Amino acid sequence: MSSGSRQQTDAQPPPVRKQVTVTRLAEMKDAGEPIVMVTAYDFPSAQVAEDVGVDIVLVGDSAANCVLGYDSTVPVGMEEMTMLASAVRRGLKTPLLVGDLPFGSYESSNELAIASAQAMVKQAGCDAVKLEGGGASVDRARAIIGAGIPVMGHVGLTPQTATALGGMKAQGRTAEKAIKVAEDAIALDRAGCFSIVIEAVPQAVSEMIADRLNAPTIGIGAGNSTAGQVLVLHDLTGINTGHVAKFVKRYSDVRSEMKRGLAAYAEEVRSGAFPGPEHVYSVEPSELDELRRRLNPEDIESSYSWDWEPLP
Ligand code: KIV
């Protein structure tokens, strides 16, 4: 048997990945199986997340900075978020899709929170939503869960209210401040959140908090004691420029690669090297002769009924 046919006979079909559900995430936590979460804001990134087999994809309101060019997450609205989340939905099958509720879409009442969460599920096809903070957000989370939509909480550094927290900086670095983060996390856990993101909190503090929760915790800048990790796609792949937080690890340099490709294209257009013969369509010479005979602008003009502007 040739090695070619042996390969064919022995080839295994790719393993069928099971749909990630909130129940599956709880099982992963119990089994000590790390949960991989990443953000995505468009169809091709969602396809990559699907191919790689991540567990949770978050259409984060970090889209505001990463793809919409705002300088914080505050200005992004529901219309923008549902449009981005719908595109991500079309690229995903197996990961759990979580839509971030943007600033102003849930804080003021349970009714508003439920309506916004329903839009994320109904219009955009999300499986769950995420909201930030404790306090009134705990009531909002409980109301949304009561309406049948799973909720992910988010404590520690909550970018939507970063100004009130003293800026985009680590939280819970004193016992008093850490207690506040823990209270928020415990309240969200008891309200029934299926998972809680802990952002920019010392590892030792996040470990103590995670130990006291039923829900799997997902850390970002919270060390490695959480049940899973999340990073912003544009930070980890190097699409973003400029300053990144201490907790970001760059795994690739996509922006340099995009620049290299785009600069090479511009260079070839300017030098005439692109398009080359391999990029153009051919036509039979007899058809070209026929075209030459018939391509008479005056005949074409007279075959249309409207008044033609004379060419300058
Ligand atoms: O919007 C976002 O990207 C987030 C993650 C950082 C958790 O909230």
C-alpha cells in the first residue's frame, strides 16, 4: 500500500466539537479545564475563533476602541453593538457567544436592561449578555436572568465607569477596595450569573474571590487562579497600536503584516507591476474584432432614449 493510500485509509475525520453551553462551562470549571475566551467584532475574526476552538467569544464594548475609533467604551451604542454581534454570529457555530451590553443600555431600569438583552439575543443571535459592575447591576442581572437570558458579570476594573474608579488602573489593591470587588462578585454570583469576569485585580485577591464563587471566573489581568482567561483579540494579535495594559501578551504582529502587504500592493500599483498577466481575464480575438466593429459611442447613445450630455 502506498503511503498516499495509507494516509487516506487512516485519515480520521476532524473531531466534532460540541456546542459550548453555560452548563459545559460549569463542568469545565469543576474539571479544572481552563476556559478560553476572546473578543471578536467581525465575521472573519469569528471564523478564526471557531477554527481555533475557543470556548467563549465576547463581542465586547471594547469594539468602541478597537474597531470604531472611539477613545473609550462609553460612546458605543446598542445599534452598533448588535450590528457587530450579528456579523460575529454568522462566523460562529460552537463557542458560546456573549454580547456586551453597552454603557447606557441597562443601568437605569430592569425594563431597559431586559429590552437590551433581548435585542442582543433576538436581533444579533447572542447566547448570553455581559454587564459591568455590582450595585444596581446586580438587580439588572437578576432581572435579565429572570427573563431567560444568561448573564456574565464583570467586576474589578469596569471600563464603562473607569472615571469613577480613578481611571483605567488596577483595582482591589487595598483590603477595603478588594472587599468591594468581592462583594460585587459574590452578589452577581448569588444573582445567578453563569460566569464572572474579573479585570485588573491582583492575583492573590482574585484567587480569594474566585474561591468564594460558584460561577466560573474569567480573568483579564487577574492572574491564573481564575477558571479561564480572556484577552481582547486586537491586543493579543497585535492589530492595535500604542500602549497596552500590563496584562496583555502579544502573540502575533498582525498590524506589521498588514502594513507589509498593503505597502507592497501600493508599490506594485505605482510601478505598474500589478496587475500581472496572471490576474487578468482573456477574451477570444474574434470577439475583440467584433467588439471593435460595434463599439461606436454614437450608436450606443442613440439606442438609449434619454438625452445624453455632450462629452466635454
Ligand atoms: O469589552 C471587552 O472587551 C471586555 C473584556 C475585556 C472582558 O469587557
